[in-house]
Amino acid sequence: MPGSLVILTGASGVGKTTLARAVQKAHDSCEVFFFDSIGVPSPEVMATFGASHQPGGAWQRAMTLQWIERIVPIVKSGRSVLFEGQMRIAFIEEALAAQNVTNARVLLVECSDAIRTSRLTHDRGQPELANESMEGWARYLHEEAIQRRCEILDTGATPLVRVAELIASYLSGQSR
């Protein structure tokens, strides 16, 4: 019997990594992968993947396809997987379709601009990420989630521990 696959996406500072680490710490029965663990290449390297007028770009699309290809055999072996990163939902859905995965749960993690700005500035020490571009990216992902009927988890309105518990229930198959 295959394991569960839960995918978290969202803008920087919304709590994706914090949630994934909390789930990883509390539930060693699932594997957790972080998109950013591959690093973000220079603009020159990204350009080798081709031009893209869409948010996220060709590099993000290619890496999302590769990550899902890598993760699916683990899920098929019976292990549950949590995957987090800043990926367009369209790219996630394309990657899942390419691997014939129909039962993954894609979740958008978000919070208000003010909370995200505070987290980026004070908690992470990356005030340069608290800008209009990130706000636009967050709005884009929100609209994409609504259009594609993805569940949205607001880490500003719900304590992170509660959101982590919900994600863990999805991974354990307790909540379908």
C-alpha cells in the first residue's frame, strides 16, 4: 500500500520549513524533503533552463519535476513523504500528472504580509526578502490555490503547532 504524499508550497516566511521540521521531529515515520536543499543557482545557470514569462520560471518547473520523480518511488514503497518548497501549484500538478500520482495533497501555506515581513525581518534576519516582489508572489500563489482548489493553511491565524498536527494527520492517513 502506498504512503501519503503531502506537498507544502508558499512564499518565503510563511512557515513552510518550520512546519516541515516540526512534522519531521514529531513523526519519524515519514520522510521530509526540502526543495531548497538543492540550492538556488545563479541567474546565469537558471537561464540555461530556458526563458519563461511565468512566475517561478523554467528552472523551478524543471526542479519540481525532478523532485517529484525522486519522491514518488518512496511513496509507492509505502513511506509517507512531506515535501516543502516555493513552487507554483501548476508545476506541482504537472509533475504529479507526469508520475501518474492522483492522491497527493497540495497545501498552500500563507500568512498576512505583516506577519511574513516580521518573520523575514526579525526571525530569519532576511529583511531583503520582505519586499513588494515577495508580496506579489504570495498573492500569485494564493490566487493559483483558489483557482486549483487547493487547501490553504494560514499560519498567522492558526498556531504553527496546530497546523503541523493537521499535516501529520494527512501523512498518517487519519484525515482524507
